[in-house]
Amino acid sequence: WYQRRVRENEIDIAVWRLYSLPFSDVNYRSSLTLRSSPLRMEETNEMEFSGDESELEHEQSEVYSEIDTRCVRKSSVSNRSWTKTGIHDLPPEIVDKIFIYLDVRHLRSEVMLVSRYFLDILSSKEYWEIRLAAALRVSTTTHLKVCQTELDEMNRIGLERCVHALERAKSLSYTENCQTTKIDTSHYGDISEVKLLSHPLGHLAISGSRDHSIQVYDTSLLDKGPKEFWVASNNDHGGWVWTLDQENGPSSTRILSGSWDGNAFVFDLARGGQLTKVNEINVHSAVLCSRFERELAIYGTYSKLVVGYDLRQGGEAFRLKQHSKSVLSIATSEHFIWSTGDDQALSCYDRRAGRLFKRIKFNRGSMAIQYHAPYLWYAGIDGLMRCFNAEMKLVSKVDFSGGEPILDMRHGTGGTVVAFGGKVRLWAPTVNTTMWSEVDLGATSVDYRDGLIMAGGMGNCVNFYRHKGDLCSL
């Protein structure tokens, strides 16, 4: 029982030490062997103690004696008195608990600059592993299990960034601290696509409608009403706007739009969010889905094709026909292009080999797929979210919508958001997942970024679900 208490309740032990003896050196961090990562901690079976009170007191004295030798490193460098101790004299276990209540961005931009002691704590991998475990905690006794592949990807992205994204998404599960904002737009038709843009357009969002128009919004002005919230609009398309995507590249300000009129347009939003058309692609077929890589527009068409258009050369880079019916969704990576269609098939094209890698047939198809390293996420019309690895082998299959068709899906570092039956659900982004929040937004299209859910659907309104008082400075 005592061994389990020593391992699982470090904070109680640290508090006992704090009120027993003054710490003579704040740089004792490296000598703490009790500090361990919850992600790597092995489970310890609970041991029952049987004996009289004298044996209990003897066992207790042995445990605290061990604590004395393991937690304190004597030093002759400093002679601090107990009355002059401050937060820098607290053990790192207690400082960790304090930092849990501070936002990651605040820790990285300000707290790290306070002292070398705080810098050492916030620069250690162990601290961020502890905080990552807290972000993945489902209850007081269970955590979401993270496989080694996912953990490696988190380390590649940066544990600080992943922890921030997870905490922002998880906080939406506390419905009493969140609010839904409904904004009337200039659209007069149903909204078919919404998109929250990333840096350097992180404060902007766009929507495409069946009224042939594209609308731009400033999410930092969400609380000031529609007149300030609207930024610009465009009506160059002659048909329903089905798809919108931002160019994947550093500091890109361009977006790609595809329409039922058989055209794909490239707009530049660098001038304060104004839609400046810089390129026009005549596809000769309805554009139903798209991905915008660096200088390469990839789109799926009603005529069963997946086409890559090189914007620098002004011509097609490739043309793939892997479906017997219209292409509904595409996803891309450096080495592969995935596509789904009305033929209920998932095709994987190997860009290096220049040929079809694998084709999987389902009983029911999909309207939304997305690649987010290291997995491909396939949102089925049967309500199941399937996860595939690089070899196109099924890793997991989870019911995300109770059997209802999933109409749209976005997956990212913070979470996986799906739209079905007018509702929106936000799930943890891991393979072993759990649902964090559910809200009715009347959505047929959805996007998520940094604690903000944007949804569009029937009618001319867009809905935002966010934290109360959040200015949405994405």
C-alpha cells in the first residue's frame, strides 16, 4: 500500500516534505527519482497490509526515511531560511500542478522567461509528457491509450503544440463554459462548404453556397455583429460552390474553389481578406472536391476523374480515372493520392510508382476522407470512422454517429469533428478515441480549428461553437 502511495501520489509526498524541512538548493531537480511520466508508468498491484499498529508505525518510518534520502540533495552553496522561501523553492511536482492551470501559449511566451528554474521545467520532455497524459485523461482512473506511432508523430510535431491543441478541444466538452453563435450571412441559398483558414489568414473563415457565391468572415469580430463580421464576397461562379481549400504551404494566402459550373478559381486573400481572382481553371465538368498543394490544384470531378493542375506551367500535371462514378472526396500526402466516389470504392494512387496501389470496395461509400500523418481517416455513410495506415491496412473502426450517414469530417491535431443529421460531434484525435462534445448546429458542412467549430447547412446562416468570451484569435 505504501509503495503504491509513493509512486502514485507524489504530490502528497512533496507537500509533506515542504512542511517538514527547508530545501537548501532549488537545483535538485535531477536528483528526484520519484518523478516519472504517466505515459510510461507501469501499473502496480495494490498490496494489502496486515499487522498491528507497531508494525504499521515501523513501516511508515521506513517509507519516510526513504523519502528523505531520495528527495533531498544537500548543498553548501545556499543557506536559505524557511521564512524566505518562494515559488522557486517549491519542488517541481508542485510547480507542475500550478502550471496545469496556465495556458500553453502563456507558459511558452511568458512564464519560461521568468527564471532559469521555470525554463528548465518547461523545457523538459517529462513535463510535457505528464501534461499530455492529463489532456488524454478520460476519468480519474483511465487514459486514452496512445500507440507508439501516434506518440512518435506527436514528438515530431512538438509535444507543446499537441498538448495545446488537445486541451483546447477537450475544453469544449464543458458545455456550461461554451456558447453557440448564429450569424446571418449574405448567402440566400444553403451553405455547402465552410473552411477555417490557417496562418497567416488564421482570423479568417470562408463559406461557399448553392447561390454561387463565396463569403469571407473575420472571426476576431464575431461578437460585433454581421456588418463588422463580413469581410468580402464573390459571385464569379455560375453554379453551386461545392468545395473550398487553402493552399498548403508556408504563409500562403491563396484559396481554391470548385463549382458545379465546371470551373475552379484561385483567389488571393492577401489584401485584407478581399477575394482577388488570380487564376481560372476550365475543368469542363462539375468540381465536387479539391485539395490545394503548393502550386498544384488537385480536384475530383463529376466525370469520374482526379486531376492535378500545375499553376506554374498552366496545364494538367496528371489525370487519373480510378472510379466508375463521380469522385466525392480526395486526400493527399507526399507519396499517395486517395479518392472515394459514388461507386463506393476507396482508391490509393502511388505517386512515386505512378500506378494504382490499392483499391478497397465497401458496401456503403464515403463523402469525406482526410489524411493526417500517420493515418488516413475514412468517414463512411454507414456512420463508421475507419482508420488506415500507410499500407492501407485497417487499424480501427469506431461508430461516430450512431449509424447515421457522416456528411462531413475534419481531422487534426486537436480532434476529429463530424457532421451528421444536423448535429456535430467532436472526438479525440487518437485511434483509441472518445467523444468530447456534441452540439446541434444544423450542419451539413463543418470545420474545426483551435477551440472553434464552424458549421454551415440549410439556410443562409453559419454557426460557431466556442468558449464564452473567446475572441477566436486563431
